Amino acid sequence: MSKNMKRTIQLIFVVTIMINNLFAKDYYIYCTAESEDEVALIRFDGKVAHVEKRIPVGVWPVEIEGPHGISVSPDGDYWYLSMAHGMPYGHLYKYETGTDKMVDRVELGLFPATMGISNATGLLYIVNFNLHGGHSKVSDVSIVDPDEMIEIERVETGIMPHGSRLLNNGLKHYSVAMMSGELYEIDAMTMELKRTLSTSPMKKMNKHSGHNMKGMNHSKMKMNSMSHNMPAEKPTWVYPHPNDNFLYVVNNGTDNVVEIDVNKWKITRTFKTDKGPYNCEVSQDGKYLVVTYKSAAKTGVWDLATGKELAKFKNTRKVTHGVVISPDSRYAFVSVEGIGKEPGAVEIFDLKKLKAVTIAEIGKQAGGIAFWKMDN
């Protein structure tokens, strides 16, 4: 081989490495470890997941406070954490990204859980799951000013609310209630409950669906222990499509995900899933719906155009929990709790190649998961 040929090959090799490095990304994810009172910061370089930090959280050194829900501010400067356990009320904590130092906290309701931040109002909406109450006690959504860390309003919804998410335009907030079997819509600007809808594919709109609920006596909607029958659906999550025209609600009890037309306020499609679906997320390109199957210890990837499941991955341990998808729609990051003393984990799946990539082990009972940023 001539010297010129060798130099050409070497040049091609160097240029290839430079191009690969130019387009390489680092993905940063926060994930809670509920039984450890810590949050893990994970960096994924496209091949390997690195646990960059294990951040101790809470203020009680000898008690498990239970970090549950986690969310990152739209500007990426702060992350917010719900600490579910309290005496008896839980708290919302505010931390600074980068330093991961606690900034402030505010007391909320009973067992604050998942949360979302409105792109329109800048306010944070967090459901109070209320594990302390019975299956007949209506709970609510706390609305918090994250700058001042002050709770400014509470809106009553249903029994054991979960899955707090907003439309991408930030104008409507949605949550579901496990023991009411309903989807709730709150106007983010007026902070009023506007519409409710049964999440059962077998039912039509309930008596409050599609109606403006302003001025209605919501106390009439409360259910007492004598009249309340637990719904079969037990919805646990809701997530909007990037176009804001559809919502996807996970029915944990009946093993399905329903698609809801936001404008028509009705169920349009039903996806029959594996056992115990729990959380879901839609990729930003609108192509994929990723669903965690808590009871089956699996993760499913669905094609939203065809309504078919493209792949189903067996998780490395039992009790699959949450999912977040990178903004480039390439990777799904799934938290898996594990059981007993088994460590929790974040498992990463390539949505383009439909294959498992790697795993990062963190503290026990991995749960809430949130995307922070991508770096070249």
C-alpha cells in the first residue's frame, strides 16, 4: 500500500471520528429512589449509562420521606421533587440543577405525587394522591408558584389522583383518579375544573362530560364509603400527544390504554396491553407511545399511526414504573423499582432500532423520572 493511500485512510478515519464526536450527544436524566431518599443523576452517552451523582434529599435523616414525583423546569435551571410522606402532609422541594442544592420547600396535601409545569402560566400542578385516606375520600390538585414556592390554589378532582400532565401549550391540565375511574380537565388560566370523562372504553361520556363546571357544587360529586364502588379501570396516567389533539390514558386495572380526542371529548381508540400498564409517554415526533407494564415487568413500544405494538422488552427486574423519552425521540428511559433489597434501575431503549441499550443501577424503588437536557 502506498504512502498516499495510507495517509488517505488515516485522514478518513480521523474525519469519521470527528464527525461522530460532533454529533454525539449526552443525555441527562433524574430518577428518584423512593426507599433511599435520594435522586440519581444519570448521563447516557449513547452507549453507556453513567450514574453521575446520588443526591440525598429531604430533611429528616432517620426517616424515609419517600421522593416520588420529579419534574424539571422548562428552562432547565431547577428540578422539583415531591416528598410523599409527612406528619401527615407531604412537601414539594425545589433544587438547583448543576449544583443540585436545595433552594426551598412548601407543604402541600396528603401524599403529593406526580406534577407538571405549565408553559403558559409557569405554575406547577401537583396531585395529592392521599394514600392516608380511604377509597371514598376525594382529593385534589395543588397549584404552586415555583418562583415563590407558595401554594396558591387547590382544585378538587377525584379519589387517589395521579398522572399530572399539561398540554404542550400549557392551557389545560389533566389528571386521572384511580378510584374514581375518571379523567379531569382543569383550565390552567382560571384554575377551574372544566370537564370529566370516564376512562372506560365501554362507557360514553358521564353526566358531567363536556359541560362547563363553573358554578357547580363540586361537593355533590364526592363519594362516600356507602355509595362508592371501585372502578375496574383504575387509571394511573395521562399524557398528551405533541399536537395537543389527543390524550393517552393508562387503565391499570383493565390492561389497556385509551386514546381520547380532546376536542370531541371522547375515546377514539383502545390499545390492549400486557398486564398492569402503569405509565406512558408519547415521543415528540408523535410516532411512538411507550407504555410501562408494572405487573408484567415489561415495556411496550407502540406505533401510533397503526395502533400496533412494535416491540415489547422484558425488564431486568420486577415492578416496572415510569418512562421518559428524549426530546429527539430516539431513546426511552424506563425506571424499574425492583423488589426487596434489590437495587432500582433505569433501563434505556433505542426507539429507532427497537432494542435495549444499557442499564444504570440506582437506589431501591426507582420511581419518578424526568429528562433534564441534551449536550453535544
